[in-house]
Amino acid sequence: MEMLSLEKELKENSYPGRGIVIGRSADGKKAVTAYFIMGRSENSRNRVFVEDGEGIRTQAFDPSKLTDPSLIIYAPVRVLGNKTIVTNGDQTDTIYEGMDHQLTFEQSLRSREFEPDGPNYTPRISGVMHVENGKFNYAMSILKSNNGNPDACNRYTFAYENAIAGEGHFIHTYKCDGNPLPSFEGEPKLVAIPDDMDEFAELLWNSLNEDNKVSLFVRYIDIETGKYESKIINKNK
């Protein structure tokens, strides 16, 4: 698989929607994830990321302008022991609870489908990182309608064992802007993961469409110790 430029992928797509990147830093020492949200409506753009325990949650920047919280207010990142869960909706909680009861990542998502926001039927994208005893594995999932047909849900899981230094994968909700919005297609994209968290956050934030970007979260986890550092960037301040 060809390694793509994450900067180019983002700059040439005005609306990838929500995106998850997971991979291993170039020096091999850090497990890395990034999650961003974008918005076209006032309700979607009226959000910020805030810390919530070891994870984060979305909240309304201006509560007086919040109209429908059902699909935009959730915890994108939660931590369960040595697992970090990252998703674009409240399926974060579904995965957390499922894995807490010994279900696999894939089994935990069996009870969920794409979002009920026709005609877009936004895919549910999810990732889980497993960092333990100096080893790092991760998996990504997308639940999407069958080419826009809400009568069928297509389920795809991609597992990456012994993550390679300097490599990561990028999955996002929408192939591009459109009306209705076309769902992401194919495997997660192979991208490079740098060593410096601030550099990576800056590259992502500066590459996202200025009008549509809303918030970004980046975390670097030390694979040997499990200690992490995070960065949040919100357009609304």
C-alpha cells in the first residue's frame, strides 16, 4: 500500500467530516492517535473538546445555540486499562462497556449501526489502541450504509498487529463534500507518523479546511511506560 501524505489528503478534501489517525511514532517509542471533527451546520460547528478524566468529550461552545445534542455531544476518547478507545460518536461507550465485559472490539460494535441522519447515514468510525508490556497493536472499524441504502449495514474491521515505527492509518467519515455526503470507501489510508506531538498537531490543524474545522485532539502514549501527553485545539475559544 502506498504511503499517502496526510497533509495533502486533508488539504485536497474540504470535508472529510470526522477523522481518526492511529499509528506508531517514527522512533518507535510512542503509540499515537489523533481525532478531529468538522462541521457544516451551525449546530455542528458550535462545539469544543474538553478533557474528561483520561479521555475527552465534546460540549457546546455556546449552550444557547445548541439545538439537537443527540449526534454531536459524546465522549470521543475513553481509556479502559491499557486500551484507548477513539470514535466519532457515543459508540465509544458501547465499546468501553463491551470490552469491560470481555467482548472483542468487533463484538462490542455488533449492536450498533451507522448514524440515523439520512440521507447522509454518517458512518460510525472507531479505533482501539492496545499498549501493554512494550507492545502496541491497534484496530479500526467502520459501520456504513450499503451505498446509501439504510436497509443494510456494512461492517469492516481492520486490525494492525505489532505496529510499525513511523506508520499509521487514517480513516474518515466522508469520501468528500457532497449532498448527500458520500461515505468513506476502502481501507484506512497508510500515512506517516512523526515523533513530535506538537508538530503533528500543527500539521493536522493547518491542513484541515479553515471554514469547516472545529476541534482536534492528539495523544502520544509511551509504549514502555503507558504515560501519555495530549493536545487539544479548538477553533472556538
